[in-house]
Amino acid sequence: MSDELAQVKHPVSAALAGPYGHPYHPMLVTLPIGAWVTSLIFDIASHLTAGPAFLTRGSSWLIGIGLIGGLAAAATGFLDLIVIPVATPAARTAIWHMSLVLAAMAAYVANMLWRHGSHDASSPVAGGPLALSAGTLAVLTIAGYLGGKLSFTYGVRVAAESVQAEGYRTAPARRGPPSDQALIR
């Protein structure tokens, strides 16, 4: 394995980015993604009920929760980014991934301001903020695809194949009669 490939598999700081083979970034992205997807579901559902206030407020809360979680995910993602050698396809992919995610986060900030500046919380979510949420999730989907490419194609912060192979080795066959413990199980 080349030095550059080995470099992207190890964290710049295990305490901040996660230990070898267990990066924090993929775990942390589940919070904002889940919050923002659920926010869109609440936006749509606010048009399907007679009393949409709880869905409208819940959607705004979920956007805010997603933004807070997104900051943590972005920080750990940045720590993973800085170990990628510059001027490589992986680095270009990482820059696109980061740019799309930051654009999505900016769109969610704008969405929150739009909702709070011109929306009655007792009525369904307006068409503009709803469309912005849907479009932003589309951008986030592309960013997620690129994040998957970084992990599954380029192996950023994924354990080396030699380490992965340990999980597929079979135990050596035992010789002699089985022990009493083996019979009990």
C-alpha cells in the first residue's frame, strides 16, 4: 500500500475524528440527514391535516437540529478531508462533497429565516420553503453519493484490506474429541 493511501486511512486525531477504522463522520451525518428528511415529511404532512401547527413547528425544529448536527458532522468531515493528498481524484471528490454539503447547510439556514420571517406557524408550510427543502435534499443526495464514493471507492478512513481480511478468516479445525464445553453449547 502506498504512503498516500495509508495516510487517508488513519485519522489526523483519533480523539476528534475517530480511531482507525471507526471514523466519527459517517455516524454523525445520520443526525442531520434524518432530521432534514423528517422535516420534509412534516412539511408535506402539514398540508394533509386540519391542524398543521405541530407539524409546521416540528419541521422548523428539525431543520435547526439538522443544522446543529451538521456542524458536528462537517467538523469531523473536515478532519477526514485534510488527510487526503492534494490534486488527486479523491481530493477533488472530497471538495465537491464538502461544497455541496455546505451549500445545503446554507440553504437550510435561509429556509429557517424564510419560515420565521414570513410564515404563520398555525398554517401549512408555504410552497417556497417546502420546495427549498425538497431541492436541498436533492443536493444532499448528490453529496451523499460523493461521500459514499470517498469511502467505498477511494477507501478514505476505511481500514486496509489486510485488516478487513481478518473478519473472513476461519478458525483452524480442531483435532481430537470435542470438549465437554462444546457439547453443552
